[in-house]
Amino acid sequence: MLLHTCDLPTLKKGEAIGALLEAQKAGKVRWLGYSGDNDAAAWAAARPEIAVVETSISICDQANIEIVLPVARKHNVGVIAKRPIANAAWKDLSRQPGFYKGYAQPYTDRLGRMGLSPTDLGFSGPPEQAWPEIALRFTLSQKGVHTAIIGTTRLENAVANRNYAQKGPLRENVVRRIREAFDAAEAASSSIWAGLG
């Protein structure tokens, strides 16, 4: 059972995790986890009660690679990457359905500022076909990521994502290029690109 998006001050009070522990003691919950980002997720990953954290990691959301993953590795905590394909940030916002436009906007903005194309990363073919593979394989390339949640309403996307995952991690130089583009774009923005959550 994962506690979702509880802020750090609330987590530190202990009541929320305490309630999960009571459910575990009653036999209603087998493993305890936390879903969130940034310092709260890092704090949760260091707790002995926590077996797994779910945190945002993608080509457009890289803060938790530095903030959460090292803590999770140190404490042997499982990691579920959420939003591993960055809310399809390569799509024009006008093609995002309904309320997803606003939800996808920061991802789309970040990817645009990164200034990368699939060709820059050694991929050919239409960007709409290359980006999902690049994005998913980038997320799964991160040391300490054990699995990823990929939502879709289309069977063909689920099959394609499975096939991308089976190809394994991206080459190290490709991962490095994506990380460098993110860092450069963040620095040029004059703001900290925290986990989007």
C-alpha cells in the first residue's frame, strides 16, 4: 500500500506512516510504500518501514534521479518510476486530450527547452515513433529503477512499450546526452526543475 503525495512535514509527524503500520500489523497490508517526489520521497526512502517508493523519473523530470534514487539504493528500497514517458512531451499540446493539456504543459516546455531531437540521439524515423522508445528506455536506464508505470488506453501502445523495455537500457552516451541537455536547459531557465509529481 502506497501513501500518495503526502508532504514532508506531514510525513515527519508520523501519523500517516503509523496508520499504514497499523494496517500492516492487522494483516491488511503486506508492504508499505510512498508515492511522491523530491525531498519527501527521499525522506520516505530512508525510513525502515518503507519497502518501495513511486517517484517521477523521465527525460523531462530528472530531479529524482539525484534526490531519491541514491537514498533508495542505500536503503534497499524498490523504485517504481511514474510518468516514465514524460506525458508524451513531444506531442503538440493541441493534440493532448482534455485536461491533459495543462497537465502535460510543463513536460512539453521542458523538452522544448532541452533542444533535442531523436536524430541527435541516434534514432531514425518519425519523432512520434522514436520518442516513446527513447523516453521509456531512458527511465529504465536509471540505476535503481525497478519498474515503471505506463498508462495507456490502447493495446498497441502497451505492446510497443513492452517491446521497448525488452530492448534494455539506452547506450550510456545517449543517457549522458539527455542528462546534459536537461541540466543545460534547467540552468538556462534560472529556476530549479524539481520533480513535477
